Amino acid sequence: MTLTHTRTSAALLAALTILSAVGGAFAVGGAAAVPDARITVGAVGVTPSDPAVGERTALNVTVSNSGGSDAAANVTEVRVRDADGDVLDSASGVGALSAGDSLDATLWTTFEEPGEKRLTVEAVANQSTTGEFVTVSRDTVIEVRPTEVSLDLRTRALDPEDLQSDDGSESPTADLGVGGIQGIFGGGGGLDANDGAQSEESPPVADSPVEVTVVNTGTTTADRVSLRAVGTAVESGDGEAADDGGDAGDDVSAEETVSVGPFVVEDVAPGEERRVIVDLGPLDRRSAVTVSAAFRADTDARDDRGADRTAESTVTYPVREATPTVTDATVREGADGAVVIDANLGNVGDGEMTGAVVSVGDAPGVEPTPAGGEYFVGSLSGSDFVGFELETTTNASVAEEIPIRVAYTERGVRYTETLTVAAPEPDDESDGGGTLGRIGVGGVGSAGTLASALALVGLAGAVGFAVRSGRVGGSRGRRRDGRDGSAP
């Protein structure tokens, strides 16, 4: 029995050894099933990184064969699927990969709805050793933005001198304080309207330059962008340029004075901007210029939509820097019942006023006298002032204000503004004759009542000092009677 037992144990041990060997053989067989070519899909790049609805989006895929692979592989297809498993795009015959090699492929897609989109990129490879196909995949998540088509125009009137460099030569980027100016459209030189190339035949010349900045504030590219500028002159009844505030009233008439363009601008991607100079050509009067941009969003291309989207901006040309104001006004009784306005005309702006003339304007109960209804002031630099005196007759029971009409020239353009002083009180409320008191001043038009009042606070102090010293801003002051010299 013992022998039998021993033999039985030996037989059992032999059987277990055989089973162990067989199990090891299965394990080896299982390890042999690992692909000889070890294919992987790298991180998927997305261009643009934050696409919008309808925007064509590129998926940049890298497929690699590990350096530890036992065989080469031929990548037969790379494809991308959406969350439902539908194939959005594919590329076939991508190329062969030796061990340690990699190759790139680009897939394209668009999205019809905004939000988070989960995509799966798959690579199919054929192993060179066995002929078997291996499929590997990688997921990626893309945030899709809503489509916003928006183009913003920003305009700024320039003076031709702003385009000159220190040596006097003309340059579209000189002394502007901004970068990225592409060049000048229109004028004696500038850019070609077809391709935006700078003309080499003549230097850029700008009679009336306007800086135009095209800014894409949307989420999709604006292409086929073209600019056009149309200007109209607003004139008052006597042919002088009307004030910005529109105080010319019913006498205002308008006519087209300039029309330039269209000029082609490069495509503008989301968040980008293009800066150019548009030359309006020679202008002999103040004009309200509307600059418009026609463009097409790149998402419109699939809808066969033309460049019919528009954006606009309005700028007044030429640059206006002089700001007339009346200050330190006193209204007193003159001879034969006339009212004498004794005041100062000041310039609280930076530009120079030339040929300045003040006169009494039309108002209920106000009529200028033939002898004293107009006063020639002359030229006033910035922060300068000159005294003047006007005579008028007033009907105290009707007149509340006396309009002071100021006509002047700046940069070759004639302007007219109307400011006011308070009319004298009726006789029963006055001081019985003589000086009727220092009167407050109001502004009508571009000066603005509040802005003029604030400016006058400083100017009035300067007037007091100038009256004592006889000078202001380096210029000799004048008494209100028009004679040169210092006030007593």
C-alpha cells in the first residue's frame, strides 16, 4: 500500500507538473498577443482653441509608434467621431511608422451648437509582422462658443502735421503715438485700393487725414473688409461753418463735400485690429464725415453671403482745438438809452483763433446799434483774452439774454458760435442807472454751458491778474475801451 501510495503520489505530482507547464504555455501565449507595433495617439491640438459655432475647426493629431516596438506599422486611417459615434472626418493612407517614429494628420469639423463637445480620435494601423490591424483612440473635449459677428470702427481726426517726422518728411506712423499703422488710403500717394500695397511712385500725401482703427470684437473673422468715407458740410445761413452744438437751427443745410473709397483692408481675426489713415482730400469747410466698413464674416462663406455687413463711425473734420468764451462781462447803461456790454473774449482751447469778430446776435427784445454792434478782436492764442465793447438796445420787459456772436477762423475754416450774457433788469428793479452790475455768462453750442463755466473760473482769475499787470500769456492786454495799456 505504501508503494502504491508512493507511486500514486508520484503520478499525481507528475500530473500537477504537466498542468503547471500547460498553464505556463497559456500565459506565454497570452503575452504573445500584445501587438508588435505599439501605436499611440498623442494630445489633440485644436485650432482655433476656442472655436465658435459654424467656424471651421482643425484637429491636429499626432500618431506615434513606441521606440520599444518590435515591428513597424502602416497607419491606414485617422478619424474623429462625435459623442454619438458618427464619423465627422477621416484621413486615409496617412503613412508608415518605424519604431520610435511619429506622424501628423489634420482633421476638420464644424459645430452647429455651442457648449462642451466630446470627440474621439481613432488611429488604425496595420502591423508589418503579422498583418493584423490595431485601433487606438483618444478622447478630447472642446468648448464651442456662440457665433458673434461684430466689427467696431474708431475714428480720429488728424492734422497733416501729425504725419510729419522731425525732419519734415511725411510718414504715416510719425508722431501719432500709436503703432501698427499700415499706411495711407487715398491722397497723393498711399495704398493701392486693390491689394493694400504701399505705392512707391510717390510719397504719402494727406490733405485731410483721419485715423481709422478697425477692431474685431466678435468671435469670428471679418474678411473682405473695405472702407469708405463720405463727408457733408453743415453750414449756417451766412455761409460760415456751424457750431457742433447745432445752434444754427433751421438755417442748417447740408451737401456732400467728399466721398472716397472703397479701400480694401486685410482680414481681421477675432480680437485683432487694423489701423490705417484715410485721406479725405482737400476740404475747405468743416465736415461731418461718416466712415463705414463693409465686411463678411468667414462663417458667411458657406451661405454664399456677400460683404453686406456694415459698421460705421462719425468724425468731424478738420480738427478743432480753439474754444471761445466770454467772461468778466459787465452790462451798463450808455448814451441815448443804449446798453453797453463790456467783457472779454477768451480762448480756453489749445488752437489759435484768427480774424475773431464779436457782434450782437438776434434775440427777442435785442437790437444792436449801428455804431457799436460789431467789434474786431483779431487773433487769440490758447489761454489768451482780449477785451471788447458792444452796444445794443434792449427791451427789458422782453429780453432775458443778449446773444454774443463770435466768428473766427481756425486752420482755414470759419466758425461761428453764440454765447450769451444776461440782459439788464427792468427799470423798477435796476439800480436807477449807471452800471447795471456784473452779469453771469452762459454758453450756447460746442463750448457747453458747464464746461465753459468751469473754464471761466480759471480764466476770470487770470483776467484779474492781467488787468493789474497788463499782460497775459506773454501778450499785452487791452482795456475794454479797445486801447492798449494796463487797466487802472
